Amino acid sequence: THVSDTSVVLSMDNNRNLDLDSI
């Protein structure tokens, strides 16, 4: 479960970074 949670968190972080870069 830890791995899954980490993957989700990384995905969210990546999405946030992309959004910030877009702005």
C-alpha cells in the first residue's frame, strides 16, 4: 500500500508541477 500511495502522491506532484509550469 505504501508503494501505491507513493505513486499517487508522485502523480499529484507531477500534475501540480505541470500546472505551475503552464502558468
